[in-house]
Amino acid sequence: MRTPAAVFWCLLLLFPVQRIVRVDAFTGTYGINYGRIADNIPAPENVVSILKAIKIKNVKIFDSDHGVLKAFKGSGLELVVGLSNDYVKEINSSEDRAMEWVKDNVQSWLPDTKITGIAVGNEVLGGGDLELEEALYGAIKNVYKALSRLQLTDVIQISSPHSQGVFAYSYPPSNCTFKESVLQYMKPILGFFAMIGSPFSINVYPFIAYKSDPEHINLSYALFLPNAGIVDPKTNLHYDNMFDATIDAAYTALEAAGYGKMEVEVTETGWASSGDEDETGATAQNARIYNFNLRKRLFKRKGTPLRPKVVMKAYVFALFNEDLKPGPGSERHYGLFKADGSISYDIGFSGLSNLHTSSSPSTQKEFYAGGWLAPNSLVLFTCIWIAVHLYVRY
Ligand SMILES: *[C@@H]1O[C@H](CO)[C@@H](O)[C@H](O)[C@H]1NC(C)=O
Ligand SMILES: *[C@@H]1O[C@H](CO)[C@@H](O)[C@H](O)[C@H]1NC(C)=O
Ligand SMILES: *[C@@H]1O[C@H](CO)[C@@H](O)[C@H](O)[C@H]1NC(C)=O
């Protein structure tokens, strides 16, 4: 191949021809939710140190707290901010309000604070507030319009995390569809996301499935431990863990709705280390096993049985136990870390007490190992390598 041709094909690989530039808010495979419904967790500046020490680069918050945005300045951490449900109705009703919100909470912080995405609403659909469900699509569109006017659509990706409550589904994955009551609100959003290249975002909790039916769900299957698994009679695919099965259920529902090509990403998954008496399975031992195996699963950069080539990505829930969260006891015990910064259980991360000895990553490469070596970088290196070599030769 002659030099120009080789370089041309390389560049084509690197920048696939698309009507809209697809922006990816999630560059690694293992991210974390930094929930802050607590009055005793470390200050955001210290949280940045923890995240660097445990080498997690992709972070998601549920609001756009300016203290957090400030602490993340210059950290290199990539942040997805949340436009909380409280704002969804007014943002739907007013383009000006959407523009104001995007300017205050996103644009004015760029590029020092590396905001890469906005999660519009959280678990709105199927949640029962019909006015809110109706407003979600308009809010998403208005936020996108604002990003577009500010020329930020190739920097910021919009998503909208859903709960498993959007599915009418018990078993097996191939039997999954969206609930009829959800479809009317879901469809326009899927259509819009397909156009702008956003993924379908789902919060996946095998723990909640297990605790609701411990008699029939095998704990090993929920915890990624060796077990017989299930075979989906329709697809003949074998599932040895509930996490993968749930994601393929989502792919099936998307396909049935006409969006089989849309990528699924997990915006929350986790396991509580403690809970109320009736919350079977909420133990530190199970939480440790789930989170240890999940991390191993994600670092393999593998797809699911139904979509083997689509690398699975997930934001773990959560960084800290959150003492002020309402609901059952488990809600206050999802943290990989306790409020004082010590680890809740050992999955290979060290706690805050070790921070001073390990806060500066030994090499950039190590720090970014989770996500920096993305396929595009590899293609780019290959292109440069080919170009340089051919150039030298001719
Ligand atoms: C959403 O905004 C549109 C346009 O302003 C408005 O007609 C509609 O009533 C709003 N829906 C809700 C549920 O607020
Ligand atoms: C498929 O899911 C429906 C609920 O949507 C359920 O009633 C039915 O039993 C499931 N089919 C199988 C084969 O499990
Ligand atoms: C769960 O699966 C494991 C491994 O296949 C098996 O040893 C165990 O008995 C099963 N537990 C239940 C409750 O069925």
C-alpha cells in the first residue's frame, strides 16, 4: 500500500464517517458513583485523592454540586453530572432554563473540570410520577439543544439512567420487553438517543432481585460464583451470572422496540454490605464477592452472550456508605468505603489511611490503565507508526 492510501484508511478507521460525532462519556469500563447523601463523608478534595489512589477515572455524581466540580478541576478525572429529577419539569418547559443550567453547571467549568456527560433525570420512567415521565423527553431535548448552541455536543454525552422497573420481564433474557405503560415515554427518547449516538443506561441490581426471591435465585448466580447457570431456551445462550443476563434482557427489550443496535451501559450496580433483618444477602461477605468479581468481569473488557463484541461498562454504586439515604437499611450500606475513608471490605483497594503513601500514581500509564488505552488510541498509534515507517522508507 502506498503511504497516502495507508494513512487514508487509517484515518477512516479512526474517524468513522457519521452524521453526528459520537461522544463517549465513559472511556474506561469500571467507573464509580460518588453519591453524597451523607453528613460524614470526606471533603471532595480528599475524594479526588482517593479516586486517584484507587485509579478510577470515570466518576458519576447525582447532581452538579459546585464544590465537587471545583475539587475535580485539573484532576484529569472524567465526570458525569446529574440533572436531578427536581429540575426535569422546569427544564422541559423552558429552553432558557435549560441553557442557564448547562452554562452554570457544565460549560463554565470546562475544560478544567472534565465533565463528559449529563445524566438527565434518574430512574424517572416507570417510577409512577406521570407528569415527570412525560416531561423527561422534553428535558433531554432542551438540554441537547443548549449543548448544541454552545457547540458542546461533541464533548458532552447525554444519557438518562433507568431502573429495571422499565421492563416487563421475569425470565429468560429473550423474553424481556419494556412495560406497555413505559413504552410511550421510552420510544421518543430511544429515537432521539439513536440519532445522537447516546447509549441506553440501566441500573442493575442482582442484590435486589436476590433479596426479593432468595428461595428461587441461586446466590452463586447473583454473585458471579461458579454455578450451573441458565440456558435461554429461545437463543440457546448460556448465562452463568445475573449481571450479564440482565444486560441481555435490556438488549432484547431494545430490539423489540426497534433499537437493537443501541449500546447498553450500566449506570449503577452494587451490593449492600448490611441491611435490615429481612434483606437476605446483605452481608459484607456477599458485597465483597460481588464487587470483587464485578471488577474482574469488567476489566476483561468482554461483551455479553448476546452482544459478545460490545465491551461491557459499568459505574459501581457506590463510593461511600451514605448515612442520610432514606429507605431500607441496605440503602445506607452500598459503599466500597466507609465514611471515614477506610474500606468496607477488601476488593484490592486501600483505604484513606494509606492515602499519603499512595496518592500519587506511580506512572500515568498505571493511573489510566482502566480506560486510557482505548481502541482509538491503538488505531492512532498504529497509524502514526505506519505513516512514519512508510515515510522513512520512501
Ligand atoms: C413540557 O414542555 C412542553 C413545552 O413547553 C409543554 O407543552 C408540556 O406541557 C410540558 N410537559 C410537562 C409534563 O411539564
Ligand atoms: C415472559 O414474561 C412474562 C411477563 O412479561 C411472563 O408472564 C412469562 O411467564 C414469561 N415467559 C417465560 C417463558 O418465562
Ligand atoms: C447454587 O449453585 C451451586 C453451584 O451450581 C450449587 O452448589 C448450590 O447448591 C446452588 N444453591 C441452591 C440454593 O440451589
